[in-house]
Amino acid sequence: MKSSLTECVQALSDQAWISVPLAVALSLQGKPYSEAIGAMWWDTSTFITNIPQYLAIFFLIFWGGIRFLHFTAIVYAKYRLHRKVEKTSAETPPPGISILKPLTGTDPNLYSNLETFFVMDYPNYELLFCIEDEKDEAIPQVKSLIEKYKKVNASLFIGGQQVGINPKINNMQTGYAAAKYDLIMISDAGIRMKDDTLWDMVQHLTDNTGLVHQMPFTCDREGFAATLEKIYFGTAMARMYLAADFMRINCHTGMSTLIRKKLLDDVGGLRSFGVYLAEDFFIAKSITDRNWRIRISSQPALQNSGICQVTSFQARLARWVKLRLAMIPLTTLVEPLSECVILGAASAWACHYLFKWDPLVFYMVHLLIWFLCDFVLLKIIQNGSLPFSKFEFVLGWLFREFMGPFIFVHAIRDPHIQWRSRSYRLLWGGVAEDYTTKKV
């Protein structure tokens, strides 16, 4: 029996993914290989005694994994982003695109943002503006642009249609029903377009690709809140977004997305996703479940909201944490460990426990490596000079990194989501229910 157990253990240890952490643990215990493994895995008292050791090994492996993701994101960003846009010849016209623009309210940049959609260098598209409230302040601005650019095929739909809990889906429903092209683009109100963005997205819509989305980023704006947003979307968000796209993991955010309309129609259209608040995630999941690819385009999405405040940005991040907790709870629960300050503290303790290294020195080196990787990644995504100084970047970066864990704690304390005048409660699986009427 003992011989069989030893052979089983030896077979397990021959696997590369488990032999490395086992070898580290055994060398620290100072035991013979087969004896120590048997004691470690099958002796309960030994296992309990060695829990700190296992945690330390786990933290270091996790630290190495995050470093790998950081490096992967940098290399992939350099390869993937800001590629030359290729336009088809006049003999081969590009596919038509129906662009859905759901709008609610206005801000100082709305008019200029919307105008970029009227002046794009793309020969075949239509603009479908969707506004739910007939008294919405955005209506005069949309009508003014439609009047100004009469040659652009643009329509305004007011009223929406109640098909679910998601107000964005409800707002877009009438516009979606009127769309005449095979490609649908969903674009948030705060997005600003370059003249060749549609060309860029279309060229990434290969035969096996069902959805192309732009990685979230921001326009250059003034103020600390704008600096904070650019740093977040160009570092923490971009790191995971790029690595996920490289590994073909669903990382889709719906602020700027090009989709094959047939793939939506086959599952009942947009209305099928009205039960979710995070409709973007489930739209992408529906597509990948049918063995279609989703991929990012070369140009990042340029968010240019005219209202830029630290508090509203923090609330936005907290709302995203709540959505992730409802959709992918197990993955999201380890999310705090991927934060720079928490992972640094955990891995510094691990190195001190296992190797007697100075934890403060390790932590400072960890911060420096993370900081430099983030700066390099942000520069690649910016594709030009940053609109703030290096000192402002240091302040914004430190604020963002130390703010992250507190936002997570705030998000899990209150599972409700406030969206404009309504409140929603998230259920497991991502389904939402209107909490506003329940409170009344």
C-alpha cells in the first residue's frame, strides 16, 4: 500500500504545474522527497501546520502570474493597437453598418461627440439615435445635427419599448427594429469617433469573428479626475483587457461594439438580453458559446464625457464590481489580490516567510516594477505624448492603486446598483430586478 501511494505521489509530482511548488515546499521542510510529499498531502496535522507555507507559495505563484499578464499586455498592445487602417477599393464596397446611439440627457461635450459620427470617412452607414423621454434635453442637439448634415442617413427614435429590466436595451429597441444593415454598431453617448474608426473595426471582422469591440480609453481632458480616468483605463483596465483578448476570454464592454446582426436575431434580438444590466457581457457570451470569435479593434474607444468627477468615476467602478460579482462571483472574489497594493503586501510576506527576505525592500521593488510596467503600457495605448506631467502621473497612479481595494469593499457592502433615477438589485447569474418599485 505504501509503495502504491509513493508511486501515485511520484506520478503527481511529475506534472510540471504541481512539481515546482511542491519542490519549493519540500526543500524548505528539509525532508526526503517521497516521505515529505506523503506527509504533506495525507497527514492532516502536517497540512494544517503548513498552511502558511502553502499560502506563501500560492501568493508567489499568483504574483508571477500577474507579472506575466503585465508583460503579455505590453507586448500585445504594441503588436495589436494603432495599426494602419486598410480601406477597400471602390470596386469592393464595404458592408453597411447601422449605428445605434442610445442617449439620455446631455453634457457639455455631447454635441461635439455626436458630430464626429456625421463626418466619418465611411461610405455606407446609418445613424439611429434612440431617446426614451420625449422631453430629453438631447433631442434638440440631435435634430440640429440631422438638419446640419442632411446627406447623412440619420433618424431619431423617441419612446423606446419596454422589453426588459435594462433601460439601455429598452431605449434601443425601436432603433434596432428599424436597422436595415447586416452589421449593428452599439455606441455609447460619450464616445468620440475618428474619421477612420469604422474602417478599422470592419477590417477586424474576419470570417470567424462575430463581434469587434474597442478597448475602453479616454480623450485628453483637463483636471485630476480626467487624469485618473486615463490612468485607470490605460493601466489597470487595459492590462486585463488586452491579456483577456489575447487568451480569447470574454472581456467585452459594450461602449463601442460592432456585431453581426444575424447572431443577435438568431437568439431573439436585443430583447433577449433585457433581463441583464450587463447586457454587453451576455451578448459576447452568446456569440462565443456558438464558436464565434470576439476581438478588439486596433483603435481604442475614446470616451469624452463632459462630466468628469472623481466621485462619479468611483461610483462607476463600484457598479462594475457589483456586476462582476453577480456574473462571475468566484473569479471576482480573488480580484482584490490582483491589486498592486494587496498583492505586493501578500507576496512581500511570502518572500519573508519562505526566504527571509526583507519585506519592505521587496514591496518597494514590487511597486517600482508595477509602476514602470503601467507607465510603458499607458504610453503605448496613448500613442503620443501624455496630457499630464510625470509628477501628475505618479500622484494619479498612487491614488488609483490605493483606491482600488476600498472601492471593492464598498461594492460588496451594497449589492444594489443606482442607475440615474432608478435602483436595481442584482441576482446570481447577472439577472437584475427593479428595486425602485420594491422600495416604494
